[in-house]
Amino acid sequence: MKKITLIGLCAFLLPLVASAQEGEVAESTEAVKLRTVEDIYKGAAYRDPFTKVSAKAGGMSAAAVAEWDPADFSIHELDLKGIMRDKTGSFAILTDRIAGVGFVLRGGKLYDFKNNRIEGVTGKINVAQKTVYLITAEKDVQTLRLGEGEEDEESDAG
């Protein structure tokens, strides 16, 4: 009985194997393009979130950072770059569009790139509206919206 089953199985599979061997395989003449990390992962164009944020990373030299004068500071020259949250609360990252130095608004207080408090400036972050409000001691108010400065730069370039 086992011989008959084995012979029947061979008789069934033999035509399948023969037809598979008869078919021709076409050779491709196209060059194979190797894929790079940039082809697969589109996030490579963005800044690494685990690197330390510094003025030098933003393109300023150490000499330019040293030349920055807090007396020239104005809340009207700031751009909102991001709003984030951590276990202590929300904070906003801002940059001075003229000097290029960075600032952080945390807990209602504004700090410069050296983590020194900017006296006379307070602020509020509205995460839901992606908005930051800065207020000086003279009651001067500046409202910054996330992405607003980038749209202005694109329209100027076009």
C-alpha cells in the first residue's frame, strides 16, 4: 500500500517539476539601485532630539555668542521654534532672529542660552493653540504662534 501511494505521489509531482524546469527565466538588464537610509527613513532631515541644544548648533560661532548683548534683547525679535512637555510641565523654545541665540520659556520665566533669567519678561504657553504670550515689565505684549515665522520667511523668499 505504501508503494502504491509513493508511486502515485511521484506520478503526480513529476509533471509539475518538469513544467517548472521548462520555463525560461528572463535576465534583467536594469541596474539595481541600492537604497540608502535617507531613502527609507525620512526623519533624517530633522535635528536629532537627543543632541544638546546650543547656539553653536544653530549655526552661530562661539565668538558671536560671546558678543550677544542682553541690553539689545527685544521680545519682538523672537521666533517660536517649538513647544514641548516634560515631567515638570510645558516649555517653549524661542530664537532671536537677529542674533540667532536661543531662549527657553519655562514656568512663566524666560531664560537665555546660558540658562540666565531674562529679568522683566514673563510669559504664558497655550499648548492647545500652539501659542506663547510674552509680557515685559512695561506691559508690552508679544504673541507668537508656532510656524508663523516660517510662513513669513517662505513668502519673502518666493
